[in-house]
Amino acid sequence: MGARPVLLVIDDEPGMLALVERIVRPTGFELVLHTSARDALAGLAASPADVALIDLQMPELGGLDVLKAIREIQPQCGVILMTAHAAVDSAINAVKLGALDYLSKPLDIDRLRQLLSQAREDAERRAALLAAENQTAHRLELCGMIGRSAVMQELFGLVRRIAPHARTALVTGETGAGKEGIARAIHELGPRRQRKFVTINCSAIVETLFESELFGHMRGAFTGATDHKAGLFEAADGGTLFLDEIGELPGAVQAKLLRVIENGEVQRVGSMQPKKVDVRIVAATNRQLKTEADAGRFRSDLYYRLNVIELAVPPLRERLQDIPYLTAAFVEEFSVKFHKQIDGVSPAAERTLMEGRWSGNVRELRNVLERACMLAEGRSLTEREIQSSMPSTTAAPPRSTDSLDRRPTPPRSDDLDAIERDHIIRVLAEERGNKRAAAERLGLSRRTLYRRLERHQLVPSRDTLGSVGSPET
Ligand SMILES: Nc1ncnc2c1ncn2[C@@H]1O[C@H](COP(=O)(O)OP(=O)(O)OP(=O)(O)O)[C@@H](O)[C@H]1O
Ligand SMILES: [Mg+2]
């Protein structure tokens, strides 16, 4: 341990402070002395102590209250009480409340030195453990992604192995599972990490603009093309192009994308000149692309081309062991963001998190913890704070069958589809059937809304690729 350990001494008698100072000085502790418990506590949050030596009987604030306050403000600080009177009962009470030990006055100097050296060893051991734990945590992460479970460690290993070589990769997984994180890691760990990582979200692009966005266009190629424009392929030249939600790519563009991947050449719309590009392609999807391909809704040749390397990110419910580590990281992030001192979650709150359904996966867990940290009043998040931050669809069904305690049963995950369907119908009705307005209110692109309408059989489904025009309002 580098810095000297800190001993905080609180006693209303200055003579006692001077005595402790004489005894302790040679032991190498840095001393912080206070005659006022309130001042001492006020300073503790900013400059923590390793051990505190506290008088049990003080006029302003009793030693037991100081002990309780320290356990709140800085639980890892060891507390030793001093008592002048035969107040052994309260001293024993103090030990029950978490004090290391108590000393009666006049002080037994050897005993005090012994307690301090023990406390010092404890502090050093804690610091060493913490450092080792941090090191392990770092080794087990992948570019900031957390995953201690065997399935995630396996996935991280695969990413590390393929990242130096892969020309294309397909990342699959449910919404919020971490697909973009994996895509970025492939870029970061590959030979192109100094070059650009360009993202395109295929569900956010109007169908007619795809080609121009991806491949660029020449002046006058279509109405509104007032200038030459490079596409995202050219922008990502030498780097990585991340095609997010590739399942939303229109059929005609799929064919062109396949050609670019195979030839390494793009052609701007309106140009006859192919242009060499050197781009690594990472695609992501939360759909069953194989099923889509089998059903003729996605080109099989493109699917097989991308699927040479598939990185499947497992849903959070299949790796519950990751929840405590993700929770710790998110709580730390949000306690900084909200300027609060939050160290973690209570054991009951952790159980609640472990029992959640997490259909929105890590993103949803993160959102719940953000809300809980916003609400938080103490140093650890309570079960209540977690519960009131969880959507009812995520919370586990009530454990108790007691009829007095019966909350409405949260919907099962197969019911989520029905809820989504009802919600879409209601919003569409309120917008008098205007899909553009409905999509905006739902936070979806029109294309995505159109897909959902198809899935819920609210519009006739397409039979073949590209047979449907743009999703009109
Ligand atoms: N293993 C992880 N460790 C830390 N943070 C994670 C992890 N996985 C996901 N996250 C966080 O969760 C959020 C969602 O992750 P990401 O955007 O990668 O998911 P996604 O699979 O691309 O979701 P979508 O399908 O909705 O696009 C992000 O804020 C991300 O930082
Ligand atoms: Mg994503």
C-alpha cells in the first residue's frame, strides 16, 4: 500500500487527543483529530479514514450514533470505541453494531497498538483484494463489455480470435443484448482500429435513398441530386462499415451489397465507373435471418456470405450470472452522472433484478438502474427503488400467493406481442390511419412500422422480395 493509513480520533477532551497522538504517532498512521463528532463526520465523506477511534460518551453526539453514521458514510472504516465509565453494556452493543472492539480508559497502550496494527492489515488486505479484483475484471472484459458468464467469455474469445482476420461478420441477438458493442469490439481489436467505424441503421433509411446512402450518387442522377456525393462505403474505406438491422435492407439493395462484398467495388448511382473500396463489413440483426432467408424474405446468397462468421449474443436471461457485474458497472456510471454516493444494491434488490424477465436485455437493465439511481435516497439501491423502476412486464410475478398481497399478474412474454399489437392499433386509430404520424409517435421508422403491421397481420403480407412498394401513409 502506498499512502499511509488514516486514523480518525474523536474525543471531546483535548487531553485525550494529545495522549492518543503520542501513542500512535510512531506506528506510521496519519492522524486526523477532532473534538467535535459533527465536524469529524462532515469531513469523512470527502477524506475517508481506515480506522476511527471514538469516545463513547460525548456531550454533542454519543459514540454509538457516531458509529452508526460511519457505517452509513463509510462502511469499510473500522471503528474502535473508548469508554471511561463502566459502560460495558453499551460497548458490547457497539460491537454488535459493527465496531471492531472497545477499550476502557485509561487506555491499555499495548492493546491499542495491537488493534491498530490489525486494522491496518485488514485495510491492506482489502486494498490488495480490490486491486486484484479490478485486474481480473479488466481481463474478463471485452472493450468495455462486461460478461463473466461462460457463454459471454466464449463469445469474447471468439471475437478476439476472429477480429484480426474477418472481412465480414454477422452479429445476431435480441434487442439490447449488445450487438453493437460486439461490432465495435471487432473493429477495435482488428487491424483497422485507427480507421473509421461507420454505422448505418438500415431500418432508419427511406427505401428510395438506400442506394445513394450506401454507394453515393452523381450530380443529376435523380431529382434532388444537386451534387456528387460519396456513399457510406467510400466514407468507411479502409475501416469498418456497420450495417445495423440488416434484415430491413430492401431486396434490390441486398443484391447490390452482395456484389460490393464480392468484388470490392462500388458504383455511385448514375455512374458507370466502379470504384475500389476496402471495407470490412459487420452486419447485425435481431431477426432470425436464416428463417427470413428460407422464407424468401432475405437473399440466401447474401445471408450465407455474411454468416461465414456468426457471433450470437445470448439474451440476458440465459446468463443471469452477468447481472451483478453489469449492475455494479451501471450503478457506478449513474452515481457519477447524478452526483450521488451509491455503492451498490441491497441483497433483496439484487434478487429482484435476478428474477426479472429482461426481454429488453442489457439495455433494459441499464435503463432500470438509471431510473433507480435517479430515485435513490441512500447509499445502496433498495428493493422498492428497483421495483418502482421496472416496467411491470419485466418484474417477476409476485412470489406470495397471499390474496391480500396480490398484485395484478404481469403479462407473460408471449402476451407482449398482443400488447404491442393493441398499442399499434390504438395509435394508428388516434392518428386516423396515418402511418407516418403513427410511426413517429411510436418512435419507429415507417419501414419498421410496416414490418410490425405485417407481423401482426394488420396488413396483407408480402409473398416475395421487393413486391411491395414503399410503405405509404
Ligand atoms: N456486455 C455489456 N456490458 C456493458 N454494457 C452493455 C453490454 N451489452 C450491452 N450493453 C449496453 O446496453 C445497451 C444496448 O447495447 P447495444 O446497443 O450493443 O445492443 P443491441 O444488441 O445493438 O440492441 P438493438 O438490437 O436494440 O440495436 C448499450 O447502452 C450498451 O452499452
Ligand atoms: Mg443496436
